[in-house]
Amino acid sequence: MFSFTITHQETNCNARTGIIQTSHGSLKTPAFIPVATQATIKALSSEQLGEIGFEAALCNTYHLYLQPGENIVEKCGGLHGFMNFNKPLFTDSGGFQVFSLNNLFCKVDDDKVTFTSHIDNSKHIFTPEKSMQIQRKLGADMIFAFDQCLDINADYETTKKSLERTHEWELRSLKEFQKLNKDKKQALYGIVQGGRFTELREESAKYIASLPFDGMSIGSIFGDPKEESKNLVEHAIQFLPHDKPLHMLGIGSVDDLFTYVELGADTFDCVLPTRLARMGYAFIGPESGGNIQNKFRMKITKATYKEDLSPLDKNCTCSVCTNYSNAYLYHLYKAKELLFYSLMTFHNLHFFARLMEEIRQSIESDTFKELKKKWIN
Amino acid sequence: MFSFTITHQETNCNARTGIIQTSHGSLKTPAFIPVATQATIKALSSEQLGEIGFEAALCNTYHLYLQPGENIVEKCGGLHGFMNFNKPLFTDSGGFQVFSLNNLFCKVDDDKVTFTSHIDNSKHIFTPEKSMQIQRKLGADMIFAFDQCLDINADYETTKKSLERTHEWELRSLKEFQKLNKDKKQALYGIVQGGRFTELREESAKYIASLPFDGMSIGSIFGDPKEESKNLVEHAIQFLPHDKPLHMLGIGSVDDLFTYVELGADTFDCVLPTRLARMGYAFIGPESGGNIQNKFRMKITKATYKEDLSPLDKNCTCSVCTNYSNAYLYHLYKAKELLFYSLMTFHNLHFFARLMEEIRQSIESDTFKELKKKWIN
């Protein structure tokens, strides 16, 4: 049910357009995948997400395992039925949250992770097999192998030890996945780890590339420092199979999208546009004053917008910019109105949908580098 | 710009259908008017309100005066422009909130009310003239005279004294309104008060009827005790002009809608469907188990819905009931997701829109009493 077709290779760099085909429809790449942590893009319905033009979303296994539980989601027809989203869905493996959320307790053994729930401190165990079983029940089209997300600043020895464990876990993930996925409903992505060490990233890329994963991904690249992150990814990518889709985990700033699309990445997920929306940051394009310095953002909660009749972005065609003034949005924020979160999220996701559309078009016309220059001077 | 036309008089009771015409379009009556306190129906956009089929909304003058202030709203094209709602709008006079909100301080003199803001305790003064000036700037199509909302349980002497003051304030409201409204853009509604005393309600109805208000309304009828409230309204209505629209302030329970439509009321505003939605109550019709005992409500936050694949109301055609299960809504509630408030509000307002449509159709076919019997046994 899963396939990836490269539809155009940019002539001036490694950027490419493609189509990921799943049993829930197709996805044009490069694509930004908004994060629906608890089976909802916070403050937006699935219908609104479709209205914006999003073709996919990524849900978090850790959260859904704890609440409502994978069995209930399965009973409701999997995530597609549960959240009424009949388009391609991703789930992550739960690994990142187990290590990154502020859990009371998290103990890593070679064969498993024992952790406490951030909701009620109850104790749970994740293994690679368990992660696969949960993700099977959640029913996303594209799922991820279970890995250990290490502090990017860990030393060489710690990183090397963690990488060996991660590789073992990914192999166990793959074996369990192959047992569960006889109907070929889902696709499994392997994850390249290796911290900040080029050598370990290379080792990881070669190992993941050697296994029959459907897709590749690169984890624990947090974008900073920019140059170091880019070099790590650039080095690793050359050892990954060119014909498999490449996902960048947790990447989503505007400049990072340009950087990694240029290197050949196909999909990205990040909470940035939705989380920043709820904090009052609106994304704006270069024609409207967005640039690398202001991170393509303006903050609507500033008092200067109190009487401002302009929209968030005068060049934006979304229904928020068409219908509502900054004065209204500022008022909703001050008045603590729920609509504030919906409107801001709608605008930001619209911004990312249009940006990716523009990027895809530029690749198809071999003008990606010009577009990048227009955005990132 | 304002007119009211009775399109059909029920042959078996005083219920009637009509059309209120304003400079922002028309409104079919009897109509339920959802409350957009701070220029937003909490958790829904104006576009979603239109999608449900609502033709009007009511905003609160007190709240908008304090935040963002009537001058900013005016600058943004009045409430219609500010909240992007190009349909008939009402504003109340601010009177109710001045007296009912938990303000630190509220002092009533014969000529004015001095009160503190519930936001920052700053001191403010409302007079009938001031209320008219604010409502003019807010720019709603239908506005209300400034009155004193007394405790419904106040004794006869207190109520009589308050009623005299209210009548004086309403006359002052009318005079100021006539000065401001030379362009006939707005319509002013007078308010019948008089507490729980039939004699005072009659006196008030006669007085309000004698003044050239565009519409009539009845205030401080809180629906309980049901029989006493109904008798007060039934008595007062006979002294009100039949050819002017009659608004019931703050009325919105299902049985009250039937009761007062039957007596000849045309419009109703109430926070009930929206506030209850946010608390987890969904309205359900008689075919789905709704009745006078359960107040036509079910509570989705009960654990019994945890794995329930049914929609809120199996006979409801709204996009929430079509697309989402109770298990999903229960999950959104437990996960404290913002989407919960939007979906629940959407369903409840859809319920009220359809109920009023059914009521209008029954009046037109002279079967209102049968419909009432079907709902209220």
C-alpha cells in the first residue's frame, strides 16, 4: 500500500519532489506535517485542517497510549476514524516523549524503558515490540522505529553506547513490524541517530540503510548550531538510499526547511507553527517583512496592534487574514478568548502549507535556489 | 432601515413568524440569538456561525466598552467589521452586567450607575446617554435601552422605586438615541421590568408601549419558578403593541422557548447552549432521549462515553455528529484539548438553530401546539 515516487529532481541541488502513496491517499513532497499530539491539531478540527490544504498529520504514540489508550483508538477505526482524518497519518515511536517529557521517573535498560506517566505518575514499560504493537493499533500509515533519544550534547562514549542500543531496538522494531504488518497496511521508518559525531552519524546511516525499512529518518537534529546540524545531516544523507523517502524529525523552522529540502529531505514534522500560534506569534512571508532575523514572525500580543486595521500578513490569502484585523486578534488575546488560538493556528498552518507548495513548485521549475535566496538572504 | 413584518399568525395560539429587516440583512423569527459577549461566540469563528445557519448574534456592551473599548470597535467598522459578521447584530445596554457581574463596587444613583471593572477594578460611570453613545459606536442593528436589573426577589416597594428609575432611564435612552440615530441605522428596544409583581409588569408594559421604541423586550424573567414567570409575561404581553417585535432577554431553555414563542415572543438570547457546551453538556432532541426531565441534555464527560462509538445525537445532522464519536469527544475533554470547546459549541448551536427552524415551520403550518407536545409532554 506504501510507495514513494520521485517526480522531479532539481538540477541545481539535491532537492526533489515526490509522491508518497498510502492506503489513505497520497502526499506531495517535500511536505510539512503538522503535529496532532493527542489526535487533534490543537484548536482546529480535521475539517479545518483539510480546508487549509494539509494532506497529512503526525500523532504522538506516547500521549495516545496513555490517553485514551491504543485499544480505544483501534475500536474507533484507528486514528483515521477516531479523529476523522481520511488522509495519510504518521505516528512517532513514543521514544522522544519518554525521554524528553518531564517524567518523574525514566530508566533505560538494554531491553526496555521504564517510565512514569506525566498525567498520573503511573509506571509503564516501552520496548521496541510494544511500540510497534501500539502503533499498529493506532493504525497510522507511516510509523517509526523505537529509538533512544539522547541529549545531543552527550559525549562520544555515551553516544556510541546509546547508538548501539538504538540500532538493536530498531532491528527489534523491524522484526516485530514485519510480523504485524503482513497486510502491508503500514510503512516503517528507520531513524538515524549518532548525536553530534559525524562518524557515528555515518555508522548509523549505513546501518539503517542496510535494513529493509520503507522510509528513512534523521533524529535528534535540533537545528542548533545551524552549521553543525547541517553538516551532520549532509554527511549522513549520502549513505542513505536515494529512492526511499527521508523524514526529518522535529524540524520546522523556515530556514531549516530550506536547508534540509536542499539536501534532499522529503518530509518534516514540528510543533513550531501550532505552538507559536498559541503564544501569539504569526508567521509572515518576506514580502510582508518576514526575514531570517525575525524568524519570519511577528507577535500579535504587542500593544502596537491594539488599533491596527491590517491583517497579520497583508499578502496572505488565508481566511484569517482576509476576514480579521490585528485589532480584533489583539482583542481576542487580551480577552482570553478561545477563538484566538484557532485563528492564529489556522493562519500559521496556512503559511506552512503555502510555503511548502511554493518550495515544491520551485523544485519542479529548477528554481529552488532562487526561492531560497528570496527567503533566506 | 429597520422593519418587522409578521409573515404568519398561528391560528391556535399567539405564536407568529416574522421577518426583522436591518441594514445588515434579515432575520426570520422566532429566532434564538447566540451570545457573542466579547465580539466572539466563544470557540467559534463568524464563518462557523454562518455555517450553522445563524442569522444574528448579541454582543455585550459592558464587556466591549471595557475591552477593547467602543472607539476601537468603531474604528474597525463597528462590530460587523470587527468580528466579520455581516448579519444582524444586537447589543444589550450594559445594565445587566453592571449589576450582575461580581464587581468590587456598584452604586446606583437616580441619574447614573458607578461601578468598577471586573478586569482591573478601575472606576466607571454609565448613564442612559452613555449606554446609547457606546452602543452607537459599537454599531449593532438592534440595541437596548439602559435599565436597572433588580433582584427578581426584591420586595414591592424596592421594585416599584427601581421601576420608576428604569422608566426614566429608558426615556432618557430614547431621547439620546433619537439624537444619535438620525440616519435610522439602528433600532432601539424598550425593556419591560417590574420584578415579580403583575401590577408593576402591567404598568411597565403600558409605559414602554406608549413610547416610540422600535422593538419591545421583557427583562429579568429568569424562567423560575416556571409558572410564575409565564404568568408575568403573559399578563404583560397583552399591553404591548402586537406589530412590534418582542425580545425575551436571557431566555433560552428549550421549554422556555416553547412557552414564550406560544405567547408571541419573537427573539431570544441566552448563553445557555454555548456555556453548557464548554461544561460538557450536549443538547439532544426528543427522538434521541431528550426530554423535559433531563432538560434535553446529555453530559459527554461521563466515563460511560469512553468507548462509545455513537455521536452526541444520532438524529443530528451537524458536522460534529456526522464526523466524531462520543469516545473522541470524551478523549478531547479528558486531554483538555481546545477542540473540545469548538465541537461542543458547534453542536449545541446547531441544535438551537434547527429547533427554531422546526418551530417556525410548525407555526407556518399551524401545528405549533403539536410540535410543543412532541417536545414537552
